[in-house]
Amino acid sequence: MNLVLLSGGSGQRLWPLSNEVRSKQFIKIFHNEKGELESMVQRIYRQIKAVDPDATITIATSKSQVSAIHNQLGENVGISIEPCRRDTFPAIALAAAYLKDVQGVGEEEPVVVCPVDPYVESNYFEALKTLSERAAVSPANLVLMGIEPTYPSEKYGYIIPTSKDSPSKVSMFKEKPTQDVAAQYIAQGALWNGGVFAFKLGYVLNRAHELIDFVDYDDLFDKYETLTKISFDYAVVEHEPEIEVIRFAGTWADLGTWNTLTEALDSRAIGKAIFDDTCENVHVVNELNVPILCMGLKNMVVSASPEGILVSDKEQSSNIKPYVSALDNQIKFAEKSWGSFRVLDVQDGSMIVKVTLNPGQRMNYHSHQFRNEVWTVIAGEGRTIVDGMEQKIRVGDVITMAAGCRHTVIAETELQLIEIQLGKEISVHDNQKYELEQ
């Protein structure tokens, strides 16, 4: 099975855990079979491999998410990197060119495209296999998954099939309706549109060539910033007369708000939390190393991270976006391909950061023009290279780098540093990378 997982968004609706580089799919809030916390992307990747160990998985994402994907899924996962955000049609077109020209997938092979972040169980991925198998033999050019609705939702578009068969031809599509209109659609046998498409690779490549002037993957990548923002639905689906839909009646949820997310959590507390006996329907997600005490709360969500604290009625939490947009959202936690960092303190002229490197990983060899840095090792062992000079480091060692100095750190075990940045202009853009001579 060839799967393309669409991974986008900035995740403002799950503030303070999500930000521009840490979308909701990277937040570790679910327990796996070993009792360890995992994110949505880790959960869905594990579920796919359990159903189809040989599945070819490609994640279509923006370059700001690549480090987090490598951190959580490893270096071997296929990634189609969007140079900038251009909506789902350009993203799928680029991923299709990537599959053909980079991965060597044949144009007659079926491909399934789906979001990276639905909350589903293993039967969803069995259904994706069925979708793929149908796309390989169907006379239709597109085969969609239609979710059996459990209530008249205003949040989803609707697919109206011509019959109750599965597969069935599609009669029409409807945009997100009011609740009353949604109930009428459901009475007609309508299905939720979960954004899941299957097709032969050559079909989407041909449609892409009709709408975009490009030669191959490299050419499309170079032209990506010039492409018009348009969804796959508008560019392809609405103009295709030959479409089938296959019904899916299993667990499926879009965890796009705190209200829907807490419904899927298997514990009422992630992190340190205490509840008194009068709390009802209260969830806490706490990434700080201090306890949160809840007393007398009902139907509430409390979430804390280095970027802020949310205390909200669950229903009202869906209205969070305009308030978060008005905040000065400096990123204070992010996962990188080599590990992660967490901002501990920010002052005029200084910043203190806790840096964690995974075993065997290293930072880029880099320098800063406008700031000095001091590293203090608080856990683990490794090596630093400063202006070409290498030395071993362990707990208690202090390394000082002046502005302009080229430096990197290499972790032999898990390595934790306290990094103090000193300078009048402290910015993420003050970062010059170099090749490291071995």
C-alpha cells in the first residue's frame, strides 16, 4: 500500500501545546501498549505498520515540521517537503511527483491520501487497504472514503452517494452545512467527507500536468512558491465525473479542539495534576514540572506549557483562535531532528534554554553573528567541536563560544545542556550553517 499522509497546520486551537512548528499531531498525549506517551503521528504510523508492515509511507509536510517528523519517526520515513504552504492540491501534486521520480512508484500503482491526524483504530487502516485495492481495479478515477455520520455535524463536508452500496457512485458533494441541513443530508444517506482519496498515481500526475506547467519533481519543487493556493477538492474532485465512495463505520474523530481531544484521552491527567472529589469532567495536560491543583471544577480543560496556560470551559475552548492570534507567540519548545529544546527564561540581552540531544545525534555546525553562547553540561556525555577543535564533555563542563565562533555538540549518550545566549540581538535567524570537516 502506498500512503501519503498530509501533515500541515499550525495548531492554534490546541494552544498552549501547539505552535507554528509543533502542530497538534506532534503532541504526545496518548498511551501506547507499553504505557509510553506517543503523539498522533507516532500513533498513526504505528497503526499503519501493524496492519501493513510493507506499506510505503510518505508524509507531505512543510519544511518547518521536518525536524519534528524525523525526531518522532526516525530518519528513514519518506518526506515530500513543501517549500511553503499552498493547500492540498499542490501538496498532493508534489507528493505524487515525489513518489514517481524519487521513490520509483509506477503510474499504474494505487495511492491513498489521508490526513495524518484523525483519531482512529486499526479497522480504519484495513479500510484504507480496501480503498487501495478498489482504486487499482475501479473504472472510477477517484475512490473516496465516506465516514458514516454519528450526528448532524456542521464541521464536515458531506458526500451524497447514489445508493447505499459500498462502493457506490457519488451523486454530489455538499459544503459544511448548518445542523438542520446536515440532518437532511444524513436522511438522504450522506457520509462525512474525511479527506481520504485513492487513485492510480498516473491519474493525479496527469491532472497536475494539465493545471501546472512542470517537467518533473525537481522542476515542480522549484516552482512551488509560484503555485496558486487551491484545495484538492476544488482543483480535482469537483471536476471529476467518475467517482466512487466506500463507506466506513468505525471509530473516526477529528481532534481539532480541546473539547474533542479530551474525549479521546485515556487519562484525565497528562503530567502532574491533582483533583479534589468535587471535580467533574475535568482534564489536565501539563508539560511543566510543577503540579496543577484542580478544585470544584466542572467541564473544564487545563493545559500548561512553557508558552502559556489555558483554563477553559470545554465548549468555549473551540473559540480560542482569535485570542491566541493576538498573543506574542515566541516558540518556547520545539522538537528537532537531533532532540529538543525548551526556553526557560527570556530577558533583554539574554535567553536561557534547556537543550536535550538524543544519543548519536548532533547539532548543525554553525555560528552566530550577534550573540555569545555558554553551554553547561547537566547530564550525559558527548563531544564539542569549536572552531575545529574537538574535546570530550561530561557533567559539569562549561563551554564558551564567542560570536562568530563555529561550533557543534555531539551526543554519545542522551545529553542535556543549559545554553545561555548573551547579546543585544538574539534571534533564530542569526544562525549561519557550515559543512563539518571530518
